[in-house]
Amino acid sequence: MLQIKPPVFIPANSEQVQYSINILLFMSDFNTEPRPLAVNALSCTSTGLIHYIQIANEHLSLILPTYNITDGGRRPELLPSLLKTFLESPSYTKIGFGAYEDAARIKDQYGITHKNIFDIHWMAKVMGIGSANVGMLHDVFGEVHDDYTPGRVESDGHVSSNEQRGQLIDPRRWDWETHGSIELSRELIRCIAQDAFATLRMYDNIQDRKFKPGYRRQLTDFQKLSDQAREFLLTSVPRGALLPMRSFYHLLKGPFMSIEMNSVDRDAQALALVKLLIENKELVSGKGDTIPITFDDPTVLSRHVALPGVRSSEAILTNSYSRKIVSETFKCQPDELRLMQDSNMSRKPNKIQDLECFLGVYEWLEFLPGADLDEPEQLHLQEPLDRRLQLGLNVHVVCGRKESALLALFLNFGTMTERFKDRPTETKQWVTQRISRLVQQDVLMRTDGPQGLVRINPALLRLLKRIEPRVFSQHVTENKALIAK
């Protein structure tokens, strides 16, 4: 036991770990509903291996030497059964900064599935508050009376309050192996323990949206920002296209946010916008997704969501005019289009497979933002209109993508994702072959030779664009110009 307040225990062996966890959980269960506990995994920077797991309540912190009691991590079965039961139990809420990363490390090293965890870093992001470390978050949600100083360690193992001296301590990344002489210094342990106790108090303040006195939030009209985000998505993403939520999250870090905003705040506000759009039903969860995004569970970023409306490729097939155009282009009889519903790819003729590939590629070439970044003529967009006409440049530049970028998007998002996960090599070969066939058929074009950009034949594109309302097409053009800026 280190004589600091609140007290910190560092058990030496497996039996002491089991005994001390028993005491901690007994103390936590005094209330009818157990209070959350702080859990941190302290790993070595050079190896990535977890050396300590910290568990703390409001009165006591345990720093458990899991690396030592498992023979350097080689025998995870030596971990006390109570520690494994606690981490896997959904009855106890475990919180921390970077808790989701810690859970992944614990599973990799010890085979334990960490359950019922909340990451206060992501919880704050949902509110539009960015943070790179516990100290930054403490400036926003900490208690005034907390004596929290993320100190700096000197060569002799002592912590200095002088920020110009010493190396900044990050307890989760401290190189325990090369700094063994100061591994158990009281000053370093105090810094580690402070993280846990500050985290416990900040968790309640984040839940209650209670800010630290004196903190002033950046003035942001979230309603106006969400309207801009909705307009941006509606004119940039195919409506009805089911994409991972992380894709929308990254898209919303884009062009309509202030260029003066730092990357941390931009990141936080994008996640807050995604949450707001889902709550307002501007984004709709996939049919198979029964878990709503809530303030308590802000990092379910693997879910798929969609913009309401008809997907652009489906609009082509449901519109009689555009349906006739693609039938003629791919030499299909109208009744042959029903073959697209066959789940067995081998039973589909080549022309139907070509059409399916084109409909997927069409969206990634024409609707999603970012294609302009691959556009080699982008520099000419700065030229005045009369100058561009004089140079013989197109007034309307059709978007194109590098084939590698197009393949990455097509295979990792949308309709091809599941097939690519199950049969990655075969699926990639299929898409590459189809793109080559579409180029040969003049449906797609490559600019500047084999290594150039892939784009849709402008003549075909003009025909298909007739299905889009004039106002919508104007928004798309305006939005692409906004991205270019």
C-alpha cells in the first residue's frame, strides 16, 4: 500500500490480486446499484504488451501486475479467475479514457472479452468536445477541487511541475521494460492513480453535461450545422445507399466546417453531427440493426446507415427512360434484367454482370465526394471561364478516380462488402475484369493511358443525368465546387 490519498494497492502475486479485487468489488456493491469502476490497461511502448491493469472505485485503486503473474504474458491462464470474471461481467460498468483500445489489447493478450465498457473520450466527442488526453478532458469536465496534474517524469523518477523540463508521462504508453528502475516510484504511481480518480468524477459530469466552471464552449449553431450537413449528404451521397456509419462520420469532417477549427474539435463535431442526424431521422439505420446510437453507447461505428430515399442506381432501373438506355447500352432485353436478382453469379450472363458492376461504380464515380481529389485538371478550375474556353478545357469537368481508389471504395463499402470479406481475391479479380470490359465497351473511359483516371463516358452520363431533377443536379454541381475550394 502506497501512503497516498486515495490509497493505492499494488498486489505482488496472484493470490493477493484475487484478495484485493474481492475487497474492491465488496466495497462497490454496498450500494443497491454498483457504481462504475475505472479500468485502465497500462502497456509498454516498445512491445505493446500490457504490464498492469488498473481497477479503481472512488475510494481505492488497484494496480495489478498482470505481466509478472502470467510469466511475462506467456501464461494467461495464471490470471486470477476473479479478474477474468469481473472484466467479462456485464453487471459492472467499466469506464476509462481509451477504454475501447484497452479492451482490444486485453482480448489479444489474455483472451478476455471486456464487457460493459464506456470510453469517456468518445462520450465527450458525441457532445462535440475534443480531447487528446485525460488532461484536456479534465479542463472541460473536471471538478474545481481536483488536484489533477499530469506531471513530467525526470531521469531520477521524480515528477516535475515545470513543463519545460522532463518527459511528459503517458501512463498507458510508459516503457515499463526500459525504465524498470522508476517503475514503482511513488510519483509515477500517483500520476497513474490520478487518471483513474479523475475519470470517475468526469464520467458523472459528462453524463449530466456539467461543465467545469469557467469553461466556455465554442459557439456553434448545431441546428444550422446539421442543416448544412444534411444538405451536404443529400447532394453528395446516393440516397438509400447503405454505408458504414464511419463513412458518414468522415464525410462530415469535410468542407462546410470552419477551416480555423482544429482537427480534434472537427473530429468531435463530426461525430456529434452523425448522432444528431440519426436522432432526427435524417440518417436511417439498416433494417438488421436493432441497436440505436445513444449517449451511453457512442462508438457503435460499425453499423450501417442510409440516407432516406431511392438509391441512385435503383433510380436508373426504376425510371423507364434510363432503364431503356442501360438495356440498349448493355444489349439486354427488358425481361433479362430480372436475372440481376439471381443470387448465383455463375448463372448470370456477362452482360448482366457488367451492368451490375457499372451500377455500383456509377455511384462511386459520380456522387460521393472526394473524386475531385483525383482529378488532374483540378488546377485549371482556378482559371476564369473565358480563359478555360480559350484553352479548350471542359467547362463541366466530369469526375474520375484512380482505379486503385475506385477498387478500394467499391470493394470495402456498399453492396460488395460482404462478398469481398468472404472471397477477397476472387471478388477483386471479378471487379477488375468487369472494369476492363466496361472500358472496352466504351461505357467507362480511362484518361491518360492505363494509369489514368476511370470515368463514365460523358455521352452516356448526359443521357442518365436526365433522370435527376434539375434542382438536384444544380445542388450536386454547387457541392462539388464547394469541395474543390
